[in-house]
Amino acid sequence: MTRRIDIVEVGPRDGLQNDPGALSTDQKLEFIARLEACGVKRMESGSFVSLKAVPKMADSGEVFRGLDRSTGTRHIALALNEKGVRRAIDAAADEINFVLVAGEGFGKRNQGMSPQESADMLNTCAPLVHDASIPLSATVSVAFGDPYDGEVDPGVVANLAAQAQRAGVAEIGLGDTIGVATPWQVRSLIERVRTEAPDVYLRLHFHDTRGAALANVFAAVEADVNVIDASCGGIGGCPFAPAATGNVATEDVVYMLERAGFETGLDLGKLIETAKWLEGALGHPVSSSLSRAGGFPG
């Protein structure tokens, strides 16, 4: 049987939050609908964070109210604290993705917390999510390197994953927020996290800041990870990470995986069309290779 790799589309949240272009609420809903037409079944559709810090996510409540809930897509809301979790619950998010942070410097600037404080906040918030019967996932940001403090101790990442497992998190994402990971580091960290949090699914999240994202996806898949975050067009970036450019492009990941015989359930042609639509909506070119070169065979 063909092995399936599931793609979590993060364009509507991580992709748009720091893009120089700005989409209206209606355009965001069109973007989401286009992604659903590509076959996307799991998607970060908004975040409930500080409106002052991340103004481009200020309309996430309106976006969630405007979603077509009949498509079967699971719409994920990102949250950093109890206030955000409560707003995500009120918005009827299909899943809540809580952010843990592995680096002190980034943590203080991104969410005003140390790594352990972010884990403590998760422990406070997890019962609220469980009581609402909403699936809870978590992403460890800057798991491979902190833009302010440099190298991140893999033990800190693994410890956060273990605490998340104890809090009832079913899936943990390891986030290369600033695009510094290498394939060898990816495999090593996956092994370390699985040792300390063996009962959770792993998801990997890569940015292509230094051109290694596809190689890192390959390393994750070779290490038996079956869930990958990606952003249509390769858009994205973090407001609190200097020079952190876009996520790995969904269409580039799908092309690589499907050429290798993996199944993703996504329509590559429609993803390329959506990336080209996105260029017009944002008013600037996107970075994905497939949006320029197209698939093969043509």
C-alpha cells in the first residue's frame, strides 16, 4: 500500500500573519475555500493572539464564523494563553494548537514566557480544551534554534513534549521557526522526543529561510513522521523572529512526495493555481518553486 503523508496547511495563519500584503476577511475565506478545493482536510485558519502584536490575525473570529463547516475540513485555531484558548473555544474551532516555546529569548518576545512558563500555561489551558471536547495539539516553536539565544538544548524540547503528553496533547509539532535545521538535526531531535514522549504523534514544521526545508521534510519522512506543516505559495514568517522567511511551500512538498510514490490527497495542479491566485491577492510574487516551474510531467 502507498504510504500517506498528511499535510497541515498553515497558509491562512502562519502564512498570512507576517506577509507584507494584506487580505480582507472575504479574501481569507476565499483562500481557505480554494485550499479546500485542493483537497486540504486540516488547516490552520486563524489565531487568537494579541491583536496589537499580530494585527493581521485580528479578524480570526470573523473568519471562523464565515467558514463553510460542511466540507469536512478540520479548522485549527492557534493560541498562546488562556484568553486565546477561550476565544478559540467560543469560535468553535475544530482543533486548538497551543504554542510551547523552546528558547528563552524568543519566548519572552513572542509570548512573554520562558519554556517552562509556556508548559505551565498549557497545563492550565488543557482542561478547558478537553472539557470542550476539542482536539488539542501543541507546537514547540524554535525547537531547532532561537534567533536571540542561538542553539536550543534538545533536552528542553523533549521535556516540553513530555509535559505536553502528560497534559493530554495527542500531537506535537516540532517547529523550525527560523529555518536553521539540518536533516541530521531533524532525525536526532525526533529520536530524542520519541524517547521522552513516546505516546504522541509527531508533526514537523519547517521554514525555508536557509534553503533546507525540503531536505528536512525528507529527513522527517524517513524518520517515519507522517504529518507535515506547509504553506501554499511558501508564504509566511514570524513577526518576532528576525529574517525568518516563509514556510516550506505546500505545492513543493506535494510534488516531492508524490514523485516519490507517497500519497497526500492533494491536487497539485489546483495548489499551483491557488498559489498564482495568491500572488494577485497579496500583490507580490510567492516563493514556491512549483508556482514558477509547474509540475512534471507537464
